[in-house]
Amino acid sequence: MTQLFPNPSVGTRGILKRGAAGRRLRGLRVKFRHWIGILGIVAMLAPMLAIAEDPPVPLPRRADRMPQAVEQPAAAASAAEVANADVEAPGAIDPGPAAAAAEAVAVNTTPQPVTLMAKITEDGNSLPDGVTWRVFETRTDAAGDLVLAQKSDDATAHLELPPGSYVVHVAYGRAQTTDTLTVAEGENSKQLILDAGAMRLNAAVTGDVAIPINLLRFDIYTSGSTEADRTLVAQNLSPNDIVTLNAGTYHIVSYFGDVNAVVRADLRVEPGQLTDATLYHRAAQISFKLVSEAGGEAIADIDWTVKTADGQTVFSNIGAFPSTVLGEGDYLVFAKRGDQVYNREFEVQPGAAKEIEVLTAVY
């Protein structure tokens, strides 16, 4: 996923001042850095922001959760009602009141100027870019969802809306918030506070062994005690991607390879801060080769299968020199060459990449 902001490790570290001291938990290292300062250069990052992640589309609230509609001024009564109230007798209609009522109705349905602005925190500056606004009417469609009235990708949105009640949604990265809006005659303005921070994730093998970035990916979920309680927020993030999130606790899943090296952690995002976390995997990269003697050349066209100690198949491949990533534990590898099958037990311990040789001479 494209970063919303540049990686501070490649030239912008000065704008991310160190916040609270780094915390290291079992299998996890977390640092908090002040993030508000980074917004000062966002205006210079328009090309990067232009290709940033799409803002999440809000789920319009159902009718039973709509904000209560604001009563319209008495002048908003229909011209017909006012005209009927002022009829004294047939043939004796005074056009003055009816005309005034009609004019009032026209004024109250004429779109009025509305300005929308967003901030990361209450004491921060208005966001200069990367913002998406959606304004919904309070009436619902046949499915019971609020009707989209207008959308804008301007950081400070300048809209025109007829007087009435609306629901405003703003998204910045994966941070978002919703509030009600009442449009009256004249200039209208609304400022929303996202109460957001950011998160940057990385991972290593226990012992600070570096992991190739192409073997790492991360998913972010909302917090919850079970999988059913969690909602996916961002998926397949690369190491060092910076993701904007609402303040709160998130469940992080780190994948090292595609087999069984998975680490989970719950991390907190604070308003206006960058949560910089490194997760640690107890795993290793493992490669295999079938040889006729120790240290010999790998034999080609081998059908490989790797099973756990309890017999579960976790990896299969055809070739001379396959490789994968395996979590800590005991395994059994099978190398099939024609009608012959060779095997070997081996153990994976956290650390640097390891090569497993299967000898034909042993069998």
C-alpha cells in the first residue's frame, strides 16, 4: 500500500520528534513519535498523496440512527399554506402575503455557501490535502440508507447546499469521523476533528535478524477479543508504510512468508502521534536440496513436501532448490524422485536462513 507520508528514515526524520520513550514488550518493540509536525510538509507531497489509499466509504446510518432533523423556520411553510391562510373572501385575495410567502420559500430552498475543514487534533492546523468529504441528506432511500448529497476531495471544501439538516463524513487515510450539519441562510462553516494518529509497522526475526521486505506483510484490524469481533481496517501493508488511523487500539497481524510464521499484537494509536512498532517472529527461511553426498550439487525435478510433527502438510514444491519460511518447531521433509521417496526430520529455530540437505545415500 502506498505510504500516506514519506518514510522518515530516508530524509525527513527531523520532522518526527521523539515522543514517549520506546517500549519493548515480549516479541514487540514500540516507539511513539510526535506526528503533528509532519503535517507541515504535506503540501509539498501532493504527488504522493494523490496516489495514496482510497478513503474508506462510510456506511450511511439507518433511519433509526439519523440525527434529529432541525425544525425549519416558520417562513419555510409552503406558499400555498400561507396563501390560503390569508384568503379573506372569494375574489378578494390580497397578493401581498402570498407573494411574500413564495419569496420566502424560494430563499429557503436556494443553496447556501458551506465551508468544511478538518484537523487531526483540536490544537492542530487544518489539513492541507488528502481529505475526502461526503455530505448526506437526512432522508433515506428505499434501502434505508442516507442519500449522498455532495462529495469533495478538497482539503477545505466549499459547497453549496439548500438549508436543512445533513450528515457530514470526512476521511483522511484510514481515519474518519462523522457529524451533523445544519445549513441556514448565509455563510455556513463546519470544522471536524479526526482525533487521529498514525502507525508504521516492521518486523524482524527474534535476535534482530532482518527480514526481506518482500516476505513481509501486515493486516490491521479493530480491537476485539475474537476474530468475529474484529473488522479489517487495512490489508497487505508493506513494511514502513505509514497509515493514518483514528486514535484507539488495533489488532495487528504480521505475516512472514506464506506458511505459518504469524505474529499478532495489540497496538495503541495516540492522537497526533506516530506509533512505530517492530514485531518479532520466531521463524526462519528454510531451503531444501536433494544431494547424493553432503555438500553436493542439488538434484533437479524433485517433488517436495514438508509436514509438521503432527502430520499436517505446510509446504509443497517441485524443483531443485525450493525455499520457504517456517515457524519454530519440528518438521519432516519428503523428497520424491521418480518412484523413490527420501525424507529427513529437521528442526526450525529462530535465526538466519538455513539450508536443509536430504541425502540419497542414507536411504
